[in-house]
Amino acid sequence: MKISTKKLLNHLAVKQLITITLAIQTMLMTVIFQILFAACAVIAGWLFAKNMLQIRRNILLGRDEDFTDNKPLRWKNMILLALGQKKMFKNPLVAIMHLIIYAGFIIINIEVLEIVLDGLLGTHRLFLPLLGSFYTFLINFFEILAVGVIIVCVAFLIRRNIIKLKRFVSNDLNGWPRSDANYILITEIVLMCLFLTMNGADRALQLLNSAHYPDTGSFIFSGSIATAFSGFTESSLIAIERSCWWLHILGILAFLNYLPYSKHLHIMLAFPNAYFARLNVPGKINNMQNVQNEVKYMMQPELAPTGDAAPQKFGAKDVFDLSWRNLLDAYSCTECGRCSAACPANQTGKLLSPRKIMMDTRDRLEAVGKNINTNKEFKPDGKQLLNDYITVEELRACTTCNACVEECPVSISPLEIIMELRRSLIMEDSNAPQEWNGMFSNIENNFAPWKFSPDDRDKWTA
């Protein structure tokens, strides 16, 4: 039976119209997704920048102090402590596990660059034509790291919640801090699983010769997932791949904006914290220049400044009185508890916990920041770091042994904050135990802690 030329032309026209319509629909969907992705990226970037600028403002509420000396040594510290995690290797097994999470999470997110560009440009696996077979090697390397991250995160969850290591069940972590650590570990597991599932669905689509899914070759772990997807339809696989793609990138953007509220802010602040670490001999305590000057003026009155000098302030009562470096410490604390585990006062049942000192300082600084956000400037709220957040009993328990500073992986110094608060207690509030007051009097009068005349000091030789 012959088909008329007119009917044939009509049939071809309809078919062409359908093809054009589908192409337009695909193009429109691509543009819509590009706009949606760009909006998500811009909003996430803006929120993150806003929160980080507020944290920077809070840190700079502290006293100014210069840490620009000896730049070569500071760079060395940053590379060894923050990037190389030198102090972590006192316990090699835990150090390697932590390094896998750290390297895995950071390096895998290099792939985020491709995801971001794909999302903005409407492409898929943008770097594949540029890198060729090396692209497959990179993704295989990322997958090995992803599986490593999953295994280590599960191990860390077991340590925290089943084995319950002592430093992870301390009362310091009651409430949000304990949940925060678990949320982060679970989030990392979910993100890595999404990454592997996305690659598996992608590979399954490649094997079906699906459009827009260029052949990358099989990946080391997701290749097995692709085999498990062998019975799925093309539309189902596209839905799985796209869902994992979106959840993966949105999860990373959400994680980025979770950081400023989490102890995991140390992922970023460990670097400046290690760079701006004090380069003093370990255990050296900074003199109080104000007190030193007072003694000097008593012995040489002619050196005393003329006129009415502003009253001197000794030590610290609130976060404003601490150095900006101390406040950076507070935000950089990872709450790992190594400082408290090494603290002899804490281990003998005293109230002091160096980790809690850092957490309390950060909590007070956050409260001050919210006060400024509400009132445009700080309005006295009837609270201060000393007494309202950190108690006298905690401060007096410290033996100034420096163990907490020595143990911290990123050179945080709870001891400096303790010393500044204790100086305020003693020199501003005259709040010291009677035994200390007796020692202070003896040092002032006899130049020694004991109640003996300086002239009798050498009589023991007889």
C-alpha cells in the first residue's frame, strides 16, 4: 500500500516537531537547573562569608598583640602542625586514622570544583576530555579515600559511643558538643556514600550508552555498584545519579555553613592558629609589663611618668581583656580532650578541665557577638568570663605545668587564659587563698616564699 507524499511529509514534520520540542524542553530544564544551582551556591557562599566575618570580628575584640616575628619558623609550624599534623603522631594509629579523614575529605572535595563548574555550565564531567585516562586514575584515588573515610568515621563513632573513651564521655561534652561530633561523622559517611553511589549510577548509564554520560572506564569501588544497578531502567538510573549529585553538592554547601557553629571550624582555623603560635620556650610565662613598671618606678622614682596616668588593669575579667590570639585559640579548639587527659589536676579529680576553659571562652565570645549583632555595639549584660563562665575553683586547681599546651595538636594554650583570669582575681579582686597571701607577703618582704630574713638565708650551710 502506497503512502502519499503529503502524508509522509506530515509524518516527518510531526516527528521533527517532537524532536525539536524535546530538545527545547531539555535545554530549558538544563537552564533551570543551572539557575537553581547558581542560586544555591551564591546563597551558601554569602551565608558562609557573613558568619566567618562575624567570627573574625569577635576574635578582633581581644587586645592587640604582635605575632609577625620569625615568619620562616611560623610557616614551618603551620606546615608541620596544621597540614602535617605532627603532634597527632604521638599516637601513630589514631594519627593515621585522623589523617585519612582529613586528607580524604579535603582531597575528595577537589572534585567539588568539577561539580560546581558542571552545575554552572550545564556540563557533565567537564574535566574528562581535558585529563583523559588520568581522570579515571583521579576518581579511583578519590574513591579509595572515600572508602577510607567511611571506615575511619565508623571507627570513630564506635570509639565515642560504644567503647566510650574517657575523654569523650566527660561532662564537658554534655549536650550539644557530644551531638555535634556525632553529626559531623555521620554527615561525612553520608557524603562519601552519595559520592560512590553517584559514580556507580553514572557508570551504569555509561554501559547503557546513555546520552550525556561519556565513558570514563570502570572505577575501583563504584564499578561494583554499577553492576548492582544492571537491572535498572535508564530513567531510574538518571534519577538516582542526579539525586546523588544534588544531595552531594547541597550536603557540602550545608556542611560549609554548619562549620561556623561547630567545633569542626578547626578544619580552617588550625592553619592561622598554628602560624600565630607563640614561639617562646615551652612553659615560659609572659611577664606583666604593668607590674614590672610599678616595681621599677618604686626603685627608681625618677623613671615614673608625670601627670595623671590611666589606672592600670591587671589580668582579664572578660574576653575583651584577653589577647586576640587567645580568642583565636577558643574558636580553633577541636574539643578532642587531649589537654584534659594530660592535665594532672583533671586526672586527680579537680574541677579544672583545660578543654572546658576553651569551650567556655568560646561560649562567652559567641554571647558577646550576639549582643553586638542585636545592639550594633556591646551593651553590658551583667556577665563576664570570670565567675559567670569559669569559676575560681577551676582556676586555682591549675598547677601551670604546661601539659595542656604540650598536648594540643594545634598549639592552643588554655594556660594563658587561666593565668590572665587568675591575675585578675589576685591583683584586681584580692581574691587569693590565705596560703598564697602569706607567700606573696614573704616574697615582697623577704624576697623568698619563706618567712626568713634574707640575711639568714645562707645559715643552712653551717
